[in-house]
Amino acid sequence: MKRKKITIILFLLLSIISCHIYTPNEIIEKGNRIKDEYQIQLKTLIEYSNNLAKDSCTIYSIYTSPKTELFEFSIYNYDKKENKFIESFLDVSNKSKNVIQSILPKKHITNVIFTKNVYAAFNIRHTRDKEFHYAKLIYCHNKEFFKKLFINYTFYEENQINNINDTCNWVYFYDDHWAITTSSVLYKLTKEECKNLIK
């Protein structure tokens, strides 16, 4: 009896999880719909978050909850010796928290990772690939600079939508600014290396 209950629970869990797994083409289509529907809110959030950031080559993160007032603003630095990201938390005014909470389309997006004047990546809730990586809708201020930050990624354009190899780190560009990926958007460069790319 116990084994039967466990089997049923596992089956239900697997069914629920698999409902949120999509092919690259489906992820691209879903991202495009969200981009079109919420473009004004997302652009407003990009401008606002840029003002919160102090350093142009630092990775910042905004983490919220769809149903609570949870709000975390953090900073990531890549440690080459340790080969890992070090995260620390920053204070943000209540006014800033309230503004961001009111802009975010929480039905689809609750987390944002960004680097000032480079890119902003919006994690799309309940949208994953077969490896359980969440989709991220990206706005690139500078497409070519973004590509330099993620040199190990394969980049695709509009006419290559059916050629995507989802076993690799891939980024699909809708146009010169908007893109989508299921790969990590934390780049493994120090601040100094990043700044050297800008020169």
C-alpha cells in the first residue's frame, strides 16, 4: 500500500514538472509572447535597475516572490581562484523595492539578473528545458559586447530557429536587442577583464 502511494505521488510530481518542460522552439515562442506583451514594463525596469547599479562590470540580481513581499538585491563577483561566484546582499530603499515590485509582471517574471548598460535577463517562471534550466528573456544594450562576455555560447538568429542544438549553451536573438536562452547568464569574467573588453 505504501509503495503504491509513493508511486502515485512520484507520477503526479513528474506530470506536474513535465508540464513546464519545453523544446527550444516552444521556449523561443513563449519568450517572444512575453516580450511583446510586457515590453514597456521590462524597459522601465531596465532603466530603473540601471540607476540602482554603481559599477558597469558587476552582475546584480533582483529576487522577488510572486505571492509575497520578499525582495533581495544582491551582487555577484566571480572568483577565478575558487572558480565560483561570491554573492553578497545590498540594501535598497523601500521606495525602490515598491517601484520594482509594481513593475514586474510577476505572473511570468520574478527574478532579474543584470549588468549596468550591458544586459538584463528576466527568468521566465515555469518555463524550462529538458535539463530543468529555466528560460531567460534577455535585453542586450550592446549585442556584440554581450557575445564577448559569453564566448562559449552558440548564437542563433531568426532564420536559424530550427537549427538550435539544445545540448550546448545557446542564445537566440529576436533582433538587435532582445534574446532568449536556457543557459546561465552569469559570465565568468572578473570586473577587470570585463572592463578590458569595453576598451
